[in-house]
Amino acid sequence: MKLWLGSLALVLVAAAAAIQFFPAARTNPPARQPLKPPPAVLKVLRRGCFDCHSNETRWPWYSHLAPASWIVVHHVNRGRQELNFSEWGGYYPATRRRKLEWIGRAVSEGGMPPWWYRLMHRKARLSQADCMLLKRWVESGLAASQ
């Protein structure tokens, strides 16, 4: 039994070491047409949204270790696909409007940032004041796009 557990431990350590040779591609390409909201809104968005929804991701230490790195990079890539504040000016006006509507719903329903992200990133949690600020910003953006 001891020999079996020792062999299993050795295999697990070797596998953990081996997968480090397959790093995930962490990128932060230049922002081509970034969002330019009021400074207070930008501060909230940077704190709560930019890690997944911009090209200004702050890569935490665990994003350098497989397999966690694969998961983090996957989440960031999906987040950027859905909404990328670094590419905001490149969206068609109708797309910007839809994304503003989505932001408004996500903030109202408490869906963003996701609960699992807030567990590890306490500063990303949005206060009621943050939510009200974002809702007013979304409403003004929607009114201006009509």
C-alpha cells in the first residue's frame, strides 16, 4: 500500500511539473479604441471589470501555473470576446447600445463580476454606490444613443 501511494505521489508530482511546459498565452495587446467614460466610472470599471473585459488584465501569480493558467486565460479570452472596453470605439453604435444594456442588466442583477471572481478579488466587489454610478452612466449612454 505504501509503495502504491508513493508511486501515485511521484506520478502526480511529475505530471504537475510536466504541464508547466505548456503555458497559456497571457496577452495584453494595445488598446486600439478604448472607452473614455468619466473618471469616476473608469475607476469602478478598472477595479471590477477590466481584468476580464479589457486589454489591461492584471495577471495574478496563479495565472502563471498550469492548469490554473489555462482556466484564467480562457475566462479572460471569453470576457474580452463578450465585451472589451479597450476596443469600445470599434464597436458599431448598435453594438455599443446592446453592450450598455447588458452592462446595466449585469450590474442590476449582481451578475458581474462573477461570484467566483469576487472570492479571490475582494477589491472587485461593487458597492451600492458603485452600482448606482454605473447604472446612471449606462442610462446616460443609452439616452445619448437614441
